[in-house]
Amino acid sequence: MITPDFSQELPTTIGTAHFVGIGGSGMSGIARLFLSAGHTVTGSDRSENHNTQALRELGATVSIGHAAENLADADALIFTGALWPDNPEYLLAVERGIPVLHRSQALAWLISGQRLVAVAGAHGKTTSTGMIITALLELGADPSFVNGGVIQSIGMSAARGSGELFVVEADESDGSFLLYDTAVALVTNVDADHLDHYGSHEAFDEAFIEFAGKASELVVISSDDPGAVRVTTALRDRDAAIGRILTFGMDATADVRLHSIVAEGPVSFIVTHEGADYPATLRVPGVHNALNAAGAFAVLVGLGFDPESSLAGIAAFGGTERRFELHGTVRGVSVYDDYAHHPTEVAAALSAARSVVGTGRLIAIHQPHLYSRTRLMAGDFARVYEQLADDTIVLDVFGAREDPVPGVTGALVTERFVDPSRVSYLPDWQAAAEHAAAIAREGDIIMTLSCGDVYRIVPQVLAALGESVPTAPRV
């Protein structure tokens, strides 16, 4: 993979921007913003999808397949961490000496001079960002934004608004979240991940300390997450004059305290702020979403918005794609997909599913993401799935930006189950779909989990459910 050079000077002007991997959820959103700002946009991707089609309709030139001629006369090439160094468009850009920018550098260039709200954290940032954006739209603030997932109520992950605020989901995976000139920083949690990049838990913490420390107006940070507490302590120890810090969570010391949570179905709760109680019921399930809402609420009241109106705006959030997303129900079995790819995220997703499945069972289809994460966390994944799912099917590893590692397969997870009867390693997707359908009963939930391409198995699961012989409903 190509290692981005975050130290390079950004160009003064970009007339035509060429995006390699333009069909991805993050890249397509940034490309959309470049178009709305009046830039010429070209790009390429391996295959067609709804993003490439939508961008063409907005005026972008999109090629399917990677070839040097796709670069044409672009002034800058924009790439993601998934770009390989033998990409012909990248090689030609280097040969021509035009700027080669990581997508976060392109976004930082585009945002420059605006009042930025940046949301970071190992988990929950896409949902938290979506909640803030939805509430700001409900409040009439009309922000510009880039989110890591499509917000279902508006059908977009990015748009340019007329207001002064720009809201972004900031990616910590490669340190690129440190590029932004942030006014308000939200840190959902600091649960160590991406240690292949950072090398140690301490370095991971230090990156979040730097990210939060750069916020010029406000830091909103979890009071419950141990890593976030370490960051808060370090911020206060290093600079007593740092801008206001607002904590949120269930801890008794939180500035925005979450309590009285009812998690069955759509989650309801109360947040207490400055001595006043504000009740709410969300349209999405799970205690983790109540926590996400508390963080979003803290950002909004920190920006000066009315507390009751802010919470009502958050309650209008209906979810983002690939976050507990229902794809269909066949013979009483509901099939969901979720982006969860870290043990903590998997636990939150399965707990949310448990709150709505009632007497039904949870059948999880887990696609390990990254060889490095699978090697380091196979035991943690096994523990979470064995505790929270009734049956688990494990596929093979989705390597993404990493080369295969000998001996690292989905079997690493299944081998760590205490009860082997509750897990199956099935790298063949059709066999996995048929097995899930065969063991499912009316009232159950089948749930795919990964930030890889596991969502592509959902049609196979739905088809297998339709073809399999229904078993007796659960009593």
C-alpha cells in the first residue's frame, strides 16, 4: 500500500481533481463536495455502483478500471489507503510531478477556513457524526458535512451547506485526523485499534491527545471510556488553559450525564445537563446509541443550541447505511448487516440486536477484517461472539490494504471458542449462507458483521432462506 506523506505542502489551487477509488463511500462524498465547490472531477474504480452513477449525474467523469489515460490533465490525484503502488494512474501522477494527496489531505484543503466539528473515536463516530448532522439540519443550521456512511434520512454521506459549520468524521486509522484545523472535537472513545500503524497503546493515546489538544473552541469527550479518561487527564495536565472540555456518559461526574436507559427496542433515556433533565427516545436501538446521542447532544449544547431542540433533532436520526441495517425478512427470519469490525463494536451491535429479537436467536456471520487485527484479537472476537450470539459463522479474512499473512485465517477465531458446537468456519460463502438459513427459525435474526465486503453475502442468505425448508417456529 502507499504510505501518505502528510508533511507535504498542499497545493494552492486544484482545478481538476482525479479520485482513484471514486466509488467508495468516503471518496465519493469528498468528490461530491469538490463538484459542489465548482471543481472538475474525474475518477476511476474497479466496478460500477450507485456512487459512480450518482457522481456521473452530478457532472463527474468516471472510468471503470484503472488505466494511465484516466488521469488525463488532472491537477491532483486523490487516493485512499487501499491504493497499491503499481496503480498506473498513481505512477503517471508521480511521473508528471502533480500533487498526490490522501483523501484526508484533500478534505483538509477543501475545509480550510471553515468552522470545523471533527468526530473521532475507535467506535461510534459514523453514527455520532450522523446524529450531529441530522440535528443541525433539523435546527436549520444547514452544515456542510462528510460522513463515513450514508445518512438514511437524507440519502447522502456528504453535502455542501450554506451554514458556517462543517462536520466531518475524522479517521484515526492512519493518523490523518491530525491534519484538520478543528474548532470542536468529539472523542467518542479511545479503544486501542490500528496498532499495525501506531505500534503501541501509548502511541494511540498520544494521537488522540494531539487531536483533542488542537481543538480551538471545545473538546467533547467520553467520561466512561478508560482511554478517553486518560486523554482528558493528559489534556488537563499538559495545558491548563486548553479550551473548554465537556464530558459525557454514564459516569456520575459527567457534564452531560446519561441515565434511566431503557434498551428494549428503540432506546430511550434521560440526559442531565446543568441541573436539567432532558428525556428522549431514539429511532435506533442499543445502549451504545444512547451514548452516541449523549456525545452529539454535548456538541450541540456546547455550540450554543437549545438543549430540548438539540435532543429532538438527534431523535430524528434514523441510522446510516451498514449500521444495523435491515435488508429483508424471509419466513420470519430478519437479515441485518452491520459495519462492526472490532470486538467492542461487535458487542455493541449484537447487544442492540438482542434488544429487538425478543425470544428469537442471533445468528452472526463474521468476516474478519485485516490480518493484523485478526491475529491480535482473534480471542477477543471469539469471546464476544460466544457470549452474545447463539450461533456464529466465520468467513475468511478480508485483507483490505494488507497482504495475506501465512496461518492467519478465520479459523483463528473459531479455534478460540470454548464450545465448538456454536461456531462454524465456512470460507465458502454459499455454504455459509445455506448453513445460516438451515439453522434459522422464525423470529431469529441473521446478522453479517464486518467493514469488509460481507454485505455482499446478504442476497445469498435471503435466497437460501427462501429455498430452505422452514423449521418449526420458536416457542
